[in-house]
Amino acid sequence: MVHLGLEEARALALQCLLGNGFDQANADAVAGRMIQAEADLCHAHGLFRMEWYVAGVRSGRVNGAARPRVEPLAPAVIRVDGDGGYAPLGQQAAYRPLAECARKNGIAALAFVNMFHLAAMWPEVERLAQEGLCAFAFTASYPYVAPAGGTQPLYGTNPMGFAWPRKDALPLVFDQASSAMARGEIQIAARDGKTVPQTAGIGPGGEPTTDPNVVLAGAQLGFGGYKGASLAMMVELLAGPLIGEFLSFEAMDDDGGKGGPPKGGELILALDPARFGDPDGFLAHGEKLVTAILAQEGTRLPGARRLANREKTLETGIEIPQSLHRTILDLIGEGARPTRR
Amino acid sequence: MVHLGLEEARALALQCLLGNGFDQANADAVAGRMIQAEADLCHAHGLFRMEWYVAGVRSGRVNGAARPRVEPLAPAVIRVDGDGGYAPLGQQAAYRPLAECARKNGIAALAFVNMFHLAAMWPEVERLAQEGLCAFAFTASYPYVAPAGGTQPLYGTNPMGFAWPRKDALPLVFDQASSAMARGEIQIAARDGKTVPQTAGIGPGGEPTTDPNVVLAGAQLGFGGYKGASLAMMVELLAGPLIGEFLSFEAMDDDGGKGGPPKGGELILALDPARFGDPDGFLAHGEKLVTAILAQEGTRLPGARRLANREKTLETGIEIPQSLHRTILDLIGEGARPTRR
């Protein structure tokens, strides 16, 4: 493993992105998002994604110099056109107008289109909840999950994020896929020769299996069976037709199956609890639930592990595999070659 | 079984409610909701609930002559105070202002407080989607479900409803509990001496079990494990602290454990897709997803069975168990006695 301080890791990520077609604003936003994930020890959304981020821009599919445009669509609806770039910069541009719109109207929606979302979703809902808002986020991806009763992949793993503001504490946040397992977890099980639970997915003919390779060739399943599939369907509609963006299978068609980042949309909802009838009581009332959860042995709040990691890595820094460190250095080297300039 | 035409069933329900402390407006709304469930062959939310509805008003806990009040809280937030009555009348009062508010602002929220919700939630989201809106609904109940990692009941079975408007078809609707099984299903398994899946719940000490009686004495589990529990937690916050209403365990305290209907709140969100950036395309785009779902053998849309039942019962009417019919006649008889007048 290679040890890196958080600022060191950020500098490395920035150098890599800046050398590979990202301008300063986009590199800052994407590096910030990767390091934020590393700091919470969510490695799957951290520097591990560098290759994919870089490949998208190198291929010309993603705009490394995107200038997101914010425009109102209705009194409580804002659209951000991501200008074909990665999501983090457009999200940065949207936070303030979305929060102001929610405070003014009580609730507001963000239709974020024409962008590529490769990251976890907890950062965007957490950020809004840090401003005292309650927030939802939904995004689709590529078709991996079968509809209820079906056998062929149709829905993305379609995460939904949710955050609730807390009194004197970081927000209560969850960000969970509609599928029983994350695709990355199944890929890692395949790489390591391990099995997956039978609830994770089915083979190409719909047959039950615990072989991750068979699931990858077949279809993943929703968590809890048909109920998770319903949520995946809902996310398709919210991040797709509602805002005029791709369904997961349309994103796959658009990419031509080349394995580049999925183009698509994200819907974010922000609610201002101060406008919902209990402005002085809602925070303390939420804490009553938190207290009741933690009063039970064996429980912890969603996201608690991430927050504990965050506190730790601020001191200790992070570690990444030597192979990943090498890959990033190689990407920096390739980016510096004249032919790539 | 006793056969009843739908209008006959409605007249029976009305007579029973009117004779037991409901005024005309409240009786119409509650009877309408029960018959709507019967028509879709959702018996668990139909006349089966009559005893509970009546007991709530007879005990003085529920206001059978409620006059719900609608008031704006913010430009895109409406509150309905249910005046301590059952939910259906307040929902009726809210549909038009909520739909108008959503069309004006693009998105709107309804904070429905001070009421008793005993019904399924698909009718409220379906109704909004029939007006071209996309809708969510959330409500809590009594503590039945353990938090992730815990062993004691804390969350309600906390359903979430969702609806999407369709082109030339009834809306796409789902309404699903956050728990792996509905409480009624577990009670029916206990009554019939059957087992339940081990995912349904745990015993009082947190031990795994397939005995429904042990689950009823212990705690239910979220669907898909901790992910369903996260959704249940979310619903608690949305239908409770956000709008200034009870958490499930507070509703239980308020009832004093007497088994009366749970007092609480409901959050409904309505989004107008015509204001989200693809006003001319969203309906046809949603149909692309529907077509892709139905192209797979073995699939059906969420709610499709209900809609097929609805078409059928319009012709055939419904059947209810003789014992239930007898119970309703008895309630009518008791209501007619001078002491109850």
C-alpha cells in the first residue's frame, strides 16, 4: 500500500486530471469528490475511479472543460445543464440556488441533465442537509438489474440518497442502490473467486446462482426482491423521463456499449423543514428518533461508519494499493506526452 | 361468502358508518375508500377495516364529524389539519389545492397532520397521477419494525407510495411497506398456523425465526434487511418531525397501547413533469420504459393486478366472508340502539 496525506492525495488527483484534459474548475471539483470518498474510506468511489474519469475525457465523450448552466424552469424547479461534463462541478453550481429556492418555497427540485455521474450520492444530500435542509437524490446508470419477474437487465443499480439535518451533529445520511448488491461488489467477488448470495442476481436464463460471473452475464436483482425493483423503476422515471434525460438502457445505447461513463441525469429534491409546520421543533424531534435508534444495542446510524472514518483519516491520511498508485502515475506520464497535448 | 354489487357494498358501509358516529361527509369519504380497495380486491384495506374505523369513533379517539382545514405554509407547501378525523376526507380536500400548487411551482408538498390513516396509499398517489402529476406519499404507523442491527420494534411498517402518469392508460403505481411483510400477512400466517420466511422478522431476543407468533412478539424486519430499515427511518422523519407529527412510537404512546387507530401524519409530494424540461416528451418517454418492462416474459407492471381486478369487479361485484358481513350488520344494529344515539 502507498500512504498519502489527504492533501497529497488531492494534489496527485489534480495533477492527473489537469494533465489529461480537465481544466482547473472541473479538475478541482472531480478531485474534491474523489478525495471526499477516500476520506470516508469509500474506496470504490475514490481514486479507484480515476481511470474511468480520465478515459471519458480522453475519448472525447466527456467535456473536461464543461461550464454548467443554471436556469429556472418553474418557481420551485431549477435545471442545471452539465455541458457534457462530470457531475461534481454542476452540483457545486447548483447548491446555492437550490437551497435558496427550497428556503423560499418550502420545497424545490433540481433537474440536473447532460452530465456524467460516476460518484456516490451522499455528498450532495449531505451538503444540503448541512444547510438545514432535508434532501433526496436519484440517478440511473446502465442496465444491470432485471425488472420484477423478468430475467434481462433493464434498470440501473439506481441509488437513492436521503439526508436529514441534525442538531449539533453531521446530518443523518443514507445512499443505497436499488439492487441487492453494488455492481462493484459482485465484480470483486468474481475477481476473488468468491460466491455471492442467491438474492444478488440470476443467470442469463433467469436461473438462480451464487456465481458472480453468472450474475454479471445475467442480471442483478433488486434488494428485497420486487420491492427493490420497484424503487429501481421509480429512479429510472425520475432521473430519466421526468427531467428529459436517458433511461439506463438509453445511456448504454448512447455509449455504444464501449464501457465509458454513463451519460444521464439526476433529480435532487430539497425540503426546508422550517417551512413545514414545526420550525422550532423539528430538529429536537428528529433527535428523539436518533436517540431511540441508538438506545438499542447493535444499532448504528446509517453513515456513522463513514463519519468515524472521516475523523480518522483527517489525522492518518489514507492508503491506496501500489497498483492504483502506479496507474495514476502512468496516467500522469501519458498525459504529459506531446501526442496527448 | 356474501356477494355484493359495488354500490350495494358502498350503501352497506355508509349505513354502518352513519349509524356509528360518522357524519355524511366523513362517512362518504371513508366508505368510498373502503369500496375502492374492495373493487381492486385489496380486502385487507376494504370492509375488513370497518370494525377498526368504527371503534376509533366510538371510543371518542377519532372525530367522525371532522372538518379538515387547508392552509398554505409556504409558496409550495400546503398543510391540511385533519381535525382529528380519518384521512380520506382531508385528502379529498387537499387534492385540488395540491395539484394547483404543483402545476404553479413545478413541485409542491402536502403536510397532512392531526389525522388517522388506516388505508392503503395508492389511491392518493394514483389520483394525483391521473391529473398528470408524479407523486410520492409517506406515512408512519405503530412501532413494529426493528432498526438495522437492533432487535426491538421502533419503526412503523411505513409504506411509501409512488405514481407516474401514463399516456392513454391508468397511472403506474406502487405502494409498498418498508417491512419485508405486511403486518396483516404475518397475523394471517399466525392465525392459519403457517410459517413466515426468516427475512420477515426476529424473536424478542433478536433470534431468527419462521414462527409468525414469535415475530409478532418480537420485531419485523425491513425488506432487503438494512436497506428497508433505512427507508422506514426515512418515512418516520418525513411523516413525523418534518411536518410536526408523531413518530410511530409516539403514536403508540398517544394511544396508550389500546390498539386504536394510529394518530399521525402523511407527507405527499406532487411534481408536475410538464415543468421539468421535457413537457412534450415525458409521457412517451415513460412509455418506452413500460414497453421495455413488458417486453420481458414474466413481468407485469406494479399495480397491474389491481387494475385488472378493478375492471372485473365493476361487472361482477365483490364477495366478503359471511362473518365479516355479520360483523357489519351487528355494528349497524348496535349503532341503531338508543344508548348509542
